[in-house]
Amino acid sequence: MKKRTSLLLLIFLIFFVISLMSNILGPIIPDIINSFSLSLSLAGFLPFSFFVAYGVMSLPSGLLVEKYREKPVLLLAFGLAALGALVFAFNPQFSFALISLFVIGLGMAMLQVVINPLLRVAGGEENFAFNSVLGQLAFGAASFLSPWLYSYLVQNLHTGNDAFHFQFLERLVPADLSWVSVYYLFALIALLMFLLILGVKFPKVELKEDEKVDLGQSLKALMGQRKVWLFFIGIFCYVGSEQGIANWVSKFLQEYHGADPATTGAQVISYFWGLLTIGCLLGLLLLKLMDSKHVLMLFSLAAIAALVIGLTAGGNLALIAFALTGFCLSVMWSIIISLSLNSVSFAHGTFAGLLCSGIIGGAVVPLVIGAIADFTGLRVAMFFLLIPLGYIFSIGIWAKPLISNARVGSLKELFS
């Protein structure tokens, strides 16, 4: 029992680290733009480099796990994350930032593929749903904390703080590039995770049929179905919307509201991720009372409204609206995934891998926003997000799952 608990804690820690390293980019984009004098188009290549790695690596990672098992893939993933972080930390230039983010993204994509089957076996199938929620809470907690971590580092480096860790980092990080310290910290975290996993014995994981990836007949059969591509676009649009807001909101607030990215910008992004996590809990309740398609449509409309208010309102209302977009996005990923998998009767593992390749939307949409912004300004460019959000709303209209989500008749029945 003690061994199982230790392994579960390690898995939750991996969820935490994935989120910590994945969601730091939004808060630091304004600093990267200023430090390297980038146009917004070039800045759009930063999230592109990270999330395109998901598109490249999601399906191959499933094959790596089947051939080499979980532990070697975890070690390789954290090794790549450490290497990617150090590449940029030692060479703080824009070109190396792109290489670094791509290499880190490869590692994060591999971790995402390994973690859920491992969680199922480590905690027992009967506890998988509960443990999955705990894993998402760990993921959400790191999303909330990562902007504060960035803020903590940049506000204390080269300010005369005599704490040992700041004195040590000041020897490595130039005074005008304090934000680069985040990459040294990520390299340290990834190396510690590598060493920790090296000493852990993992259980044997027998992949279920719906967890296996087949790049042969199953993939071919799936790719021949129109609805598969429509759901792929849905995941593309969701991740694109999420990252389009998270990566550009701090720069938007700096440009139109004079907000400091290290304080106000970081706080709004932190609340965005925090509310996204809290919204998942409300979503669990609503999905017991309503058809998942209707929940998706409701939250999509709310996200559109919050985004428009954030882009047009002034003062604190804009800050609140942008934070609330996270709450509105919260249920979209899980509903789109469930509608997708419930719309086909075969090859769920391969289909899930294909859907995860849609994470590449997090690469493309921020890049498109940056390109438009150089011609029209960032405010007009961010209205582009209404297109993917509108598509997500449409899924609630045309999706025809073979199995609908189970519901109860009332709140009283639910709590009884």
C-alpha cells in the first residue's frame, strides 16, 4: 500500500511538472519581445515551436511506450526537457529559444502519453476516475503557480536580495534578462525528476485496446471518416483558443492598459489557469444534469462574451473578463474528447492519439494572431479567437455521439 501511494504521488508530481513547464510561456512573452526586439509575428513562433512538438510526437510516443515501456520513455522525456532548458539558458538568443521550446515540447508530449495508463495501473482501475481528477487538480495548481514563480524570480533577481539562490542565479543570468532564470530552474527540476524516476521501480502496464496506437489499418480507417477530421479540428480550435488567450493576454494588457507583465499580467494569467481548473468542478456537476452538447454550447457562448468584454472594456473589468475566459474554457477539452470517442465504435486508442495531435492548434493560432497583429494591432488580431470559439459552439449542434453522457433528473437525485 505504501509503495502504491508513493508511486501515485510521483505521478501527480509529473502532472504538476508538465503543467509548470508548459504554461510559463504566456507570462514571459512580453519580456522575450522586449529583450530581443521582436515583432509580434516573430513572437508568435515561440508557442508555435513548443506546441508543434505535440503534433509531431503524440502518435510516435504511443509506439515508444509499447516498445520500450514507461520508465525509459519518462527518463528520455525529462532528459529532453532538461537539455532544452539548458540550451536556451546558456544561449539566451531568439533562435535558441525556438530550438529550446521545441525540444521541451517533445518531452512534454511524451509525458502526456505515458502518464494516464500508468495512473490507471498504479492506482487501480476502480480508482482511475478519482485519481484522474486529482491529477488534473495537480496540473491546474501548477498552471496557477507558474506565473507567480516567474514574477517571484524577476522581481528579486539583481535587486540586492542576498538569499543564496538569488546570488547563485545572478552569476548565471544577465541583469537585463532576469526572466531567463526560469529556464535554469526548469533544467534543475527536470534533472531532479530524471534522478527520482531512475530510482523508482514501475509496475508492468498492459495497455488496453483503447490505449494502444495502430498506425496501420486503424489509422487509415479513421482518417477516411469526415467526423474524425471535424473532431480533430475541434481539439485544434480548443487548444488554439486556450493558448491564444494565455500567450497574448499579458502583452495585450501591457499595450492597451499599461499593465506590468511581471505583476498584473502574471496575475491575470494565473487566475485564468486557476479558474480553468475550478470550472472543471462545475462542469462535472453540469454534465450530470445536462446533455454534454448543451454544456459545450453554453460555455462556448460564455467564452465568446468574456473575450469580447476583455478586448473592449477598460480598467478592472477587462482583467476580470480575461480571467473568466479560463472558467468558460474549462469543460471544452473533456467534452470534445468524450464526444469524439463516443462517436466512433473502434480504435479508440489510435483516435485519441490522433486527437492529441490536434494540440498543434496551440502552435498555429497564437502564430496567426501575431501575424495579424503586426498589420492591425493586437486588439483586432485577438478577435480572430472568435472563429475557433464559434467552431467549438458548432460542435454542440452537429455532433451525434453513439452514446450520450449519463444524467440524473434533478439535483436532489444527484446528491442522494
